Amino acid sequence: MPELAEVELARRIWEPGIGQQIVAVDSHPRTRVYRDTPASIIESALSTTFIVSSRSHGKRILFSFGNGGSRKSTGTNPTTHLELHLGMAGRLFLAGHDYETTKHDHFILRTKKLSLVYSDYRQFGRVYLHDPCVDPWESLPVEVLDARFTLAGLRRLTIRRMRTTLKALLLDQTVFPGVGNWMADEICWRIPCHPGTRLQELNLARLRTVSRQVCRGALHHVADKNPPRDGTRGFSPGSYVEQVPPRRWLFQHRWKAGGSCPRCRSPLSRGTIATRTTAWCPTCQPEGKSQA
Ligand SMILES: [Zn+2]
């Protein structure tokens, strides 16, 4: 499943549509991606509007629509907000205005110049509208790279959860929005700390510092180094990028047969922690070693 850096890269793929007017909305109305808002309601809400802005938060993408061009150039406030989740296999790409819909293209925004295509053959993704409001994301958890992601805030969020494991905490989207399996393993390895360590054994200041380093690095190596020069190739989990985090990251070794720790060369261990398949270095991250 795409994590925050892949989601941000996907958002950038559709960015060329900002400022353009929607002349048609195509959908496959009976697919599961419309389980929150019927396709017909999305179509009527977005037709003839302009794409005003977009942003990502964790694993979420938001495109906002209004009655004028970009907010920057016209001062128009968005009136409608469309949220996209990529699920397991959702893909965003750009095509020409006359692009012909294929079987798995469940949602297409058409402008005079472009088709913004959302394709999802597994249909675990979601496309839905928010009720009209200024900011539908106002109450979302603070992102890891936000200045408000403080040590005091992290302490508040974890104070009643001291028996939770580090891996489970990292996967909790209310605490680390956008962090998924590969980033969680990377953070544990960088601390370094066994992913099954209970929070009571953990140095939260170190966790905060390292999680911010990994989020910043992931955005740099995945979103920034893969500029969507050719949006027609789009974003597709697992096969979408030319550039990935470098070999000094655990990312490059965690699923390789015979994969070894890029720091000490020990063979990596694998197991299920917090219900997810997890990789760690038994030498750098021994079980039971306190980080407090
Ligand atoms: Zn190691």
C-alpha cells in the first residue's frame, strides 16, 4: 500500500490540471470505489467547476474545486472537496482530453486539454466528496513533519499505551499518518530498536527525531526525485518510480532473498509483528534491549 511519499508523488501527477475547468466527469458508477459517495453525485458536483488546489496528508489526497481558476490567481475559495485514497493498487495518471476509458479506469476528470484518470483494478481505493466547508481536513492528526508534531504531543498520545509495541504505534494513522509498513521498519532500524519493543522501554525523543528523518528522506527520494515529467506513466504502487531510497536504507534490502543489514551486514530477520510482516537486523535491533 502506498505510504506518504508515494501518495504525494501521485498527487503531483494530477497537478497540471489545477486552474482548468472540468468539462466532463466519467465514472464506472457500480464499482466499489464509490462506496462513500455515489458517482452521480460526484459528477453533478464537479461538472463545470475549476480545479483550484490540491494537497496530501498521510495516505490521503484532496483536490478542491471552485467556480474560478486557481486560488492563487483569482482568490477563489474552493466550494467542493474531493478526497482520493489509492488503496492497494490505485493509480493516477494523465492523458489527452480524448483518452478512451479502459476497464479499470473508474473515475476520469476531463478538461479541454487533459484527462485526469484514476484507475484501480482491485477497487480497494476510494473516491468521495466532503460536505461543503472551508477545510475538511481541519481535525486530522498532525503530520510527522509538521512543526506541531512535538515531543510533548507524542507523549500525550502515548501515555496510556505504554504496553503497545513500537511497530503497532508507527502503523497507527492517528499518531503517524502516512507511515506504513516499509517506513515503520525503516524507522525501527534507524533508531535502532527491535520493532516489538514496548513503548515503556523506548526513548520517545529519539523516536520523534528518527521518524521525522525517515519521512523527510522518503519524500526526497520518492516524491522529489521522481518528478512526474511524463504524467501519462502515472503512479502505480510497486512499479512507478525510477528512483528509490538508496542502498544505505533498509528499504533496499528488507525483502531480498538473503538480504542483509546495510549497516552491519548481518542477515536480516523476518516475522509478523503488529499483524504485519516485519524485517529487522538481529544484531543492531536485538530483542529486549531497552532504549529508555
Ligand atoms: Zn545491523
